[in-house]
Amino acid sequence: MPDSPRAFRVRAVGRARAAVLLVPLAVAGLLSGCGGPSGPVTLTVLASSSLTEVFGEMGTAYRQSHPGVRLRPEFGGSAEMAEKLSERDPGDVLATADTVSLNQADRYLDGHRRVIAHTGLSIAVAPGNPGYVRGLADLERRGLRVVAGAPSVPIGRYTRQAFAKAGVSVRTSAEEISSRAVLDQVRTGDADAGVVYITDLRSAGIAVTSVPIPANENVTASYSAAAVKDGPHQDEADEFVSWLVTPEAQGLFHKYGFATPVAPQ
């Protein structure tokens, strides 16, 4: 028996309402596939261990101004972080303690690069300076256990530049992959002295004493950052790299003892 006109109209209206309800669901599904309302984008930031404290605070600050983006930092030696870019899905941003490390990862990075902060060098010694180290020249002394960064990592390159400026030839007892690793050797008593970034000293607290290196023998360490090329969140990564040279981010760098670039690079 054929449907009555009223029954036909009821079914037609029902189908129309169902179609209207499906449209928002379909749009939501499309947006969730491109990082829309389903949740924030998470940026993996591969960074020098010397940036641990400042980047920890930056995660909170950045999320406040960019609520759709979260930062997930991974810390280690700059060379170690750069090498991770050869792995599958390594991360979204690379931040290193020198431009050499960034250049070594050039094929994985886009052209959007920034110099984000500067620091200098200091000599770390045991509390109270029992070895009476007064400067770089004293690191040549026989019997003194001196640890330095390896020649292939930023702190090692900077340290050797400082040795050259001071005209000293230092025999090291060990070589490490980062300034933090050098600092740990001194902090635990496995070394008598080591050259580290000034900004790393505060992480050791009272466990070490700092011996300043004069300006004419010191060198400037420059931190650089770039977005990973062809990553799933490259636009967001580029935006974060640009944010690192804004007054808000530079204020945080300054809070943790870093010098800031005179102007955006």
C-alpha cells in the first residue's frame, strides 16, 4: 500500500534533519585530522641541555599566548640533538649552542633561522677552590684534573678558542658531550676544574665555585634555532622560532642569565 502524503513528508523531514546533523560531525572530523579543535598541536623541541631551565619556563609562557600549541622539549648535547634529525619523526625544532651544530644538520632544516641568545665561559671548580685556580693558565698545572668539552661539540669548540686566546695548552683528563656533562664531572669530584657556560653554573648551586675568565680571553657562545623541514607542524614550528626573539622570550632568557641579541637576526 503506498505511503500517505503525510508519512512521506515526515520521513523526508527526518532525513533532512539527519543530514544537517551529519555536517558538523563531518567538519569536526576534518578539523581533527589537521590539528583543529580535537586538541593542541605538540611541538617537539630538540634543545641543548644548557637551555633546560629557560625552555621549561618558556613552555608555560608560550602556551598562554598560543593556547593551541604545547611544547615538548628534549634536552641533550647539541651534536646529539642534531644527530636525532636523521631519525624518523625526530622533532619540530632544533636549538643548539652554536651555529656549527645547526649547519651540520642543514639538510633537515628550513631557512627560517634565528640567533636566540648568548652566553660566555667560566671555569668551574670544587667549592672553596681547593686547587687555587685563578685563570686559564692554571689549568696547565701538572696533577690538576681538567675536563673539557670534546672538540666536536659546541662547548669544546668554544673552550679551545679560549685556550688559544689565552695562549695555553691544556692537557685534559676527560672530554664530554656538553657543558652540563663537564659541570657534572666537577660537581661530583671526578675533575678538579672544567670550562663551562656561565649560565650553567646556577644549575649546580653551591656544589661548585666559579672562577671568572677575563673578557680578553673569553668567547661568546651563540645559541641558534630553526624549524625542521617538511615536518607535520612546520608552520607552528616556524612561528615558535620567530617567537624566541620577541621581547617576551628574550626577557625569559635574560632572567636565566643569558645575553640577548641586539636585534632579531
